[in-house]
Amino acid sequence: MGKQIYKLGVIGMGLNNMGSTMALLKNAPDLRYEITGICSSNMVSAERCASVYGINFYTADYMELVSRNDVDVVCVFSPDHLHFEHCAGALGYGKHVVCTKPMVTDLEDAKTLVTLTREKRVKFLVGQTMRFDRQFLTAKKLFDDGDLGDLIALESFYNHDMRPVYELTPWRRTVPQDLMFGGCVHSIDVIRAFGGDVKSVHAVAIKGGLTDNYPICDNFFLNLTFTSGAIGRVSGLYGTVHLPGPMMMFGVYGTKGSVQTEFTDNEPGEFRVVYDKLYGHTPLVSRFGAETDGSVNGHGASVIRFMRHFQDCLDNGAEPSPNALDGAKSVAVGAAAWESVKTGKTVDVFNDFSNEG
């Protein structure tokens, strides 16, 4: 008897949207997903996408999608500020959920989604593409195997001149997108994958002023203390002229070795490690070719990897990583960082989701 085919309903399926990446799943023969419905706020766009991808059902009403019997998993790729209502709607109908980062942009909403996921006993994956890049997977393997020793410090940056992105997705400018969550959460999540819970954060922020009428800060520095005692830092610069270096980087620094990785959309990446036991501390360097796969940002291969992980979790009853709790704890760091920006003080991070649900 064949294994189950999981039927997907995708919210946010514009041709220039991350959701369209889901159509690439058909290129991975081991995946057992079928897109049975799509939702776009623009009915013209929904009809066009349905025609391009050969999908029978399309709608502008997300509740019509999440309530369908032929949808097992709802994939949320809508604008950040809509994630909560779309995820909550799907969970209300007992659907499994895959939601692109950030899970939500509000701590209370994050608590609610953790509660709903537990109450409905469903699977929830936060689609953090950076966790499924090859450089991350390599670094995580070394860390988990103990090759880097005990953790001392972590750092990550995600820097991106957003002006060209606003042209492709105008909602980011007009809503506006809160880049503490829409940007910094990428980096927060990645170092949380190594360091665990963040105890406290001190943050500063400033408006770059490069985008007319953008009303909130779009450049951030965060200093973090982890409950383990390790320290960390996050940089998110989105209102600056395009930086001359890579778009994303993270570093993991331990008692036996140090790792740094670099990522840029649609470009080659690099992985560097120094082991304390090696003479001369010469870096060992691995270079990864660009994964150009037809998706808007070159994230298609990472999306396939996290959907493969999610399929395995559905098949075997395992818990996805990062799950709703991971997503909520990263949002909690962002919320504490905003409070720190406003008060100038170091702020404790909310981590006690044990009573949620």
C-alpha cells in the first residue's frame, strides 16, 4: 500500500511570491505533496496562478481554502501581518501548517498559535529557509557531534537594501513591514538553533531614511545573553545602501572550534571552520555553488528540504523543527528587542510557554 499523499492549500501564491516556490515540489520525486487549492487576495492573480500551475481550485477568501476537505496542510506565504489570522484559521479547522518566517509579529499572537497547535494536536513548521541551507546543515552537524566543544558565543547578520524589494512587494512599504520580525527573526532563529533560549536582549535601532515615508526603524543591532550563559549578537540593516559583503552570515564559536558561514540569494556560499587542535589554526574552507532553481530568491532547494523534513514528521509523528514553539520564542526575542529600543534598557525575554494551552 502506497504512502499518503499530502494535499496542500497555499495562501499567498502570487507569481513573484515565495508561495510559488511550492510549485517546485513536483521536481523532487520523493515528495508526496499535491497542491489542491490556492488563495490570493487578488482574484486576477489567483486565477492566473491557477492556470500557470494547473490547480483546479482558487479563491480570494482564505477561509474557503482552509475549510476544504481536500486540504491536509495549509502553507502560509502571505504578508507578515496576515500570518496570524491565516494560521489561526487553518488551525481552527485542524489543518497542519507550514508558515514562512516570521511566524507572527506579536507576542500575544505567538502565544495563541502555540496554544492552538497543542490543542488541535497538529504539526506546525516555521519555514525558516536559512535553517535548511547547506551551510547551516553542515555547521549544525559539527556542533551536534561535539566537534566545536562547549558554546561560548554566537553571531548572525541579515543585511539587505530593501528598496528593490519594496518595488516587487509594495505591501512591505505601505503596511509597513516590521523588519525586526520580517528580517532580524531570520538571524535570531538561526542562533537560537545552537544556543537555545535567549535570556535577555539589549537593542538599538535607527531609521535609515533612504525610503521616503517609511515610518519605523529599519536598522538594528541586538546584543543577547542566552540562558546557557553564552552571548550573542544580531545585526539587521535594511535601510542602508547595498552592503559590499554577503547578505547573511552566522558564526558559532566554541571551546574546540569556530565556524563562520556566508549566504547570498542566488549566489555561491562559503563555510569556514578552525579547529583548535589543528596546527596553525588554518581555516578549512568549503564553497557551495549557487542553488539557482527557478524560484524568486533561489530558496527553492531549501524549501524542498524543509518540506521533505515536514513530510517525514507527518509520516512518523515526529515534531518539526523549527516548530510553533521555536517560532514563538524567536518572536519573543524580537518583542523584547523592540521594548529595549524604546526604553534603552536590557529586557528579559518571555520564554515560559508551558501554560499556553
